[in-house]
Amino acid sequence: MAKTKNPEDKKAEAPKEVVAPAAKLSKKRIDSGILYVQSTYNNTLCLVTDVKGNAVAASSAGALGFRGAKKGTPFAAAKVGEVLADKVKLMGMKEVAVIIKGVGSGRESAVRSFITKGINITGLKDVTPVPHNGPKKPRPRHV
């Protein structure tokens, strides 16, 4: 005779161990890649690709659970870099070239967290768009 569980018994059980999604990605072996860091005032997005440009792993401050103004902080950017570095380290990545875009406060901290996880930085490039002249000024008002 099968025993039926009460809803109260479900609460008493310990939560099951969650397997990290990065463990599935570890089948791919990648030695080097490119790290794209887009840092805005409101968020920090990081993307790791292989040398050809195919996306391998991505993360952002919002995806890690930071909300509101906390997403744009250097601490959130450092956490994004750590999580992403752990993911790509499982794939065997040893070195990345870094391309930074944006003017947010998380520019350096995302890259520094990659260095602390033991991944070497081969090159650093800033591709932040800078306007040369900007949009046309509005016409003068007729009063």
C-alpha cells in the first residue's frame, strides 16, 4: 500500500541540491575567448564568446537578483564577473580578451573579478561610442 504524503510533510523535507546549469556546459572545451562588458548607469551585462564570436555564456546584474539602483553598482558588476568566470572556468577557459562598452561604474570591477578567478587577460579594448557632434539643435522659438 502506497503512503500518501501530507502537505505538511513536504515543508519539513530539506530542499534538494540544485545542479548548476554551468555543469551542462562543461562538455565544451574552450581555451580562449572574448569577454564583452557593457556597463550602463542602470545595469552591467557580460557576455563571453569563443574566438569566432559564438556566445558561450552570459550574465547580468538583473539576472543575479539585483533590483533597482543596486544593479548599477560596482559590487553587482563584480558578482556578475565572478559567476561568469566560474561558468567559463568549467569549460576550461584560461584567457580572454576584454572589450568594454559603456560609462557605468561597473566597468573595471567586472574585469577584476575575472582576474581574481584565475583567468588571464590578453587584451583590453574600450569601444564606448562617443558622439562627434550630436543631434541637431531645436529651432528657436517664435514668441
